[in-house]
Amino acid sequence: MMMTGMHTVVDIFCVGCGSIVGWKYESAHEKTQKYKEGKFILERFKVLGPDGSNYW
């Protein structure tokens, strides 16, 4: 369970290296959190720029 309530999420992964880089909200169990459905979260420290530099 996340701090904002129950959600169903799926992992997002890099097709190049297979690392998990974030998640997608599939469904929210509370009405106040329904706006998150279909949205993606990328963890910046897991994503590199095209030149290999960090985004953070």
C-alpha cells in the first residue's frame, strides 16, 4: 500500500538493460486518487540521458 492509499501498479522497465525505472498506475481504489490512473512515475536517479549523464 502506498501512502495515498491502495493502488494497482505495473512496473516500467528499460528495454535496453531490463532495469525497472518506475511504475504506471493501473487503478486506484479510492475515488480521490482516480486521477492517477494511467499516469507514469519515472525514478529520475534510475534514468540516464542520451550522453550517459544523470538527470538529477
